[in-house]
Amino acid sequence: MAQDEGRFGRISTPQRCWSPKGVRPTAPRQIGREYVSVSRAVAPSLRRMTALIVPQTNTAMMNLFLSQVVCSITS
């Protein structure tokens, strides 16, 4: 069995905008980070794979993933 984890996200950046000469424009800025974590496990000999997408990685989420792995292998 093999297990892998990944973290995917985005960071938004401010963009330029046009304005007449002499006018300083106000442009909304959003500098935020959003992430999602993905864990997956593969058992090639059993021809099984399971994955779980969670908003954060912590002990509770890992325990949830491990219980999902056990259920998918035993069923």
C-alpha cells in the first residue's frame, strides 16, 4: 500500500486598472490564501484506491482518512 498527501491553493494578487490622467483609481485588493489538502492511498494488489479532500490537515482529519482507508480495504 502507498499513501500520498498534497496541498493545493491559490494566492490572489492585485491587478492594474485604467484611469484618466490625474485620477488615482481605487481598485479592490484581495490578498488571501486558500488551501485544500488531499490524502490518498492505493493498494495495487487489491485494486483499491481511496482519497479524501479536506480543508485542513490535522490529527482529526488524518484519523478520518485512516478510518476511510481501513473501510475501503476491508470491504
